[in-house]
Amino acid sequence: MQEKIIQIRKKLEEDFGFIQTVEDGGRNRFFHLKDNELYDFGASATRFVDSFVEPFNSAFIAPFSAKKAGVSVEEILAQWQLKGDKGREKGTVIHEYIEAFYKGEEKPFEYFVNKRVAKWMDEDALYMQGFLDMVESFHKFYEKTKDYLLPVVLELPIGDPNYENFYRLTEDFLNRLQELESVGFINEEIELLRKAKGKFFGTTTEFMKFFVKTLKRSFTNTEASVLLELAKLPGIMGIVDALFYDTRDNKLYIYDWKQGKPIVKKDKYYKRLFYPFSQFYAVNFFKYSIQLTIYKQIFKNISGLDMGMRIVHFDKEYSEFDMNDMREYLEIYFNTLKIV
């Protein structure tokens, strides 16, 4: 069995060796190699999934939340920012701890806590307790699964550059707009666009609607073609938390580690995802199902491997979920909605 796992691991390392990481502002950006050139990926799987969810309108909601809490709008926005920062760092800590554990680097979790979030520990006892709960629940998961879940790879960057183009307001794109004499952007328009730097669009229609609405002007077909050509980026990428071989059914499984909000399948406000996923509630279970289905399809496209999909949510106790296969709906998107 171990020999088979080594073969799979070697194949995956070879198959996804075309992906390169480059540090940018303290974070890694992922590129794919083509003809000895580095090309940025068009979208991460998580950003792609977010495009099917109605965005949180903080500017609209903040005044109501601030009034209810008896604080200023600035204070409520700062509280939300801090909560988001602490949640993201918390997720990073548990990912780093689990990766090190499976690799045999059994460092105490305090090592990862101090590395990332020591600045918040003294002032937030509940925050520290959250780490203790997650680590304890992870070890419960490990003890239960160690005899049948065999780790294959951990924290593996994967991607498929052959997915159709996506569109992003990257720094490079925004800088090149100033050189477009054929379209003739003025500085005020470029500054308006800079406020949306990083924004992602799945289709040409979404992209051009944003430009028309933001700048309050129309564009000829020729001008639109120029803009789309500058902004397009092909491919989807993501980082797989773990890939395991389950000896109970002799099958590979993508595993994704989650923490924070409980995993739910219903929304109390009955909000739905955007088409073609509109039969599903806009909740984390179905969002994660789309994310992991993309990973599943990338593995199939690049390595020819088929696999199942699971997430494990860590809190005071752990919960494990088999995820929905959303390939049917992704095919609708890429085959009928995606116009490039």
C-alpha cells in the first residue's frame, strides 16, 4: 500500500510541477508555466465560488449595526475587520499545525499560535480557548481515522490553465489602461476603477456591465474587445489541504479543513446561490461543495485521477461531511454561460 501511495505522490508532484509560487506583498501568488513564461491564473477556486454569492454590503449595513451597538460606523467597520483578520489567522494556524503533525513535525500548537497571533492572546481568552478546542478535536479526528486514512499529499497547489478566461482588475491591467489611447480613459476614471482593484469577473458580460455602471459611459465593440483582451487571465487554481487514501473503499479523497461558522445546508433567509447553482441555498456547505468539485475536476483533467470530497470542521468537537458533486452545474456554466 505504501508503494502505491508513493507512486501517486510522485505522479502528482510531476503533474503539477508547472505551478510556480512567487511572493508578492508577503503572500504567495501562483503562476503556471507555458513556453518558459510565467502566467498568472485567472481565478482561485474560492474567488470563483464567491462570484455566485451576493456580496456583503458593508457600506449599507454598517450604519444600522453601529447604531444598534452604540458606536460609530468607523468603529463597527474596524471591529468587522479585526474579526475577519483573527478568523483568517486562526484558520492558518490550524492548517499549519495539521500539516506539521502529519509530516511528523510534532511541534506544540503554541509554536504556531505565537508565530501568528500572539498579539491577540492576552486580551482575548476566548480566542485562545478556540485554539485549544480545535487542536483537541483534530486529535480526536486523527485517533479515529489513523488506521484507515493514509496521507498522500498535504498543502498541494493545483491548477488547470486550460479553463476559459476570467477577468480581473489587476495592478498591471489598471496601469495599462493609462496607455490606451484608443479608449481614452481620464485619470478620474482610472481612480474609480482602482477602488475595485482585484475584483473578479467570470464572464465578459459581468466585466463590461461593471465598466459601464462604474464609469457611466458606453463602449464600442472595438473598445470592449481591447479591454477584455487586456484583463483576461486563463485557468483556475487552488491549494488542496490534504489528499488521503481511504483503505475502507480503496479510494482517494480530497480533504479540506474548516473552522469558524458551523457547516449548514439551509439559510434562514432562504437566499440562493446565483445561476446555475440557484437551486442551492447560499450557505457554506454548497459553496464548499463547488470549491472541492473544482479541485476534483482539476485532478481529473491533469492527472486522470478520480476522488471523493470531504471537509472536516474543527470546533469543540469535529464534524466530517461528504460533499455534493457539482460537476453537472459547473458544466452548465462553462458550456453555456461562459462567453469569451
